[in-house]
Amino acid sequence: MFAPAVGRPWRDVWPLAAQVGDGNRWVTGACWLYCRREGVPVLWAGSVTTPGATGDMYVCGPCLAKLAHIVRVQAYDRDGIAHRAARPAASGTTTCEHRQIEERNGKTCCRDCKGQLYL
């Protein structure tokens, strides 16, 4: 168990998520996370283990920023720290927490940011 974030002030100034051109080893491929686009710059985000198989997960910049935001919100929740509904993402835009969902054209989407959610 981690100590509360109060004892770690660095947590209030999280570094930005990786971005294309930041010196990391970006390759062209398919994003394994939310957008599932193909032929985009992606970065290795870790290994994935499923029953009977493991694989390397690659993620595009916008999805990596969303994932970093989700982890940050979880850390704040775990530590009992109030957080804003939306925080700046790596691209300078706002990352939505997808608190309300709706169905649009047979797809699950966020009511606030209108983005498609892959559940």
C-alpha cells in the first residue's frame, strides 16, 4: 500500500504522457486501447497476459493520455484526494472521465465528449 499523496507533493504535478516525437521508440502500428486505429504512431505500453497467451500492447498518444488520466484518477481516489472532473492531457486538450454514456448508431459513446467507448 502506498502512503497518501500528501506525503508525495510530486503527485500534484504529474509528468505528461508520452507524445510522438518525445524521444521514445514510437513505431507505426495498431492501437490496442480505446480507438483501435491502425497505421498510427504507437508506443509499447507493456505486456498483456490472458489465459493461455501473452502479448505486447502498443498504444497511440491520445489513448495513452486517456489511460494515464484514468490511472491518475484512481490514485487520487485511493488516496482520498479530490480531483477535477477534467485535467489537461498531453496534447493540451481536456481529458474526459466519461461519467455519462449513451448509445449512438449502435455504439457506446460518452455523452460529454462524444467519443466512442470500447467496453
